Amino acid sequence: MWKQFKRYAQLFFSLLLCAAILLISYGMLQETSLDLSTAARATGVVTSAGKAKGHFVFQLANQPYRFQVYQVSRNYDLLRARLVVGDSVTVFYNARAATHPGAALQVYQVEHRGQVIVDKALLGGQNRNGGIIGLLSTIGLVGIAIWQFRRQAPFSQRKKRRVG
């Protein structure tokens, strides 16, 4: 009895993990086709900018939030040179994460004097790659979960092979 319960519990939690990964992957793939006209927008003067915890973080004078940019290469030299304290910029960002003042919000695009400093294609490419990896991982985990579930079946439920 205990082995049967353990077997079904393992299958349930494995499939629950797969569902969570699938949901996150779907969200990442949704952000690849982002329309900037629907994104939140803020315009202001940059008061601080620099690298923190693997992200490039900056603050605008009229905003209670910090804005962050992530690049896989973690090389922010070009961004640091283009985004100077005192510049007036327009930031397109993810407003859903604005839960409390001081929160770091994901930036979609940054524009300065009509020039794009951070392009939304950067984030879209990163999210697309992450979403595809998540989908492939989900497929693999579902296969492993089913294989493990079938492998632990009692001998009476397994198909008997004919030898000969």
C-alpha cells in the first residue's frame, strides 16, 4: 500500500513540477512578442546607474522604482557609456512587478534623444531561448516521470515478455 502511494505521489509531484516549468516557459515566450505601446513608460533624468548583482541598475529622479537590464554576457561597458547620470531617458518596463517602492523592474527598452540604448530585441531573444529550453526540459521531465512510474509498477501489472 505504501509503495503504491509513494509511486503515485512521485508521479503527481513530477507532473506538478513539469506544469510549473511549462507555465514559466509560456510566460517567457509571451514576452518575446511584446508591443511597446502596451508597456508602461516612464520619462525622467537618470540619478544613479551601475552594476549590481549581475544586472545593470539605474534610477530615474521622478520614479520610486529602480530599473534593471540583464545581459547574458554581463558586459555592461557599452550601456554604462551610453546611459550617463543626468541624461533624460524614456524607459519602457514591466509594471506588473511594481509591488513596492524600491523594487527593481525589468526594462524592455530605453531611449535617449530618439536613439535606442537598450533594445527590446535583446530581452526578446533571451526570453525566447529560455522559453525553448524550458519547453524541452518539460518534455524530457514528463518522459522521465512516466518511465519512472512504469518502472516501479508491481510485477503483477507489468507485461510479460515471451522468450523464444
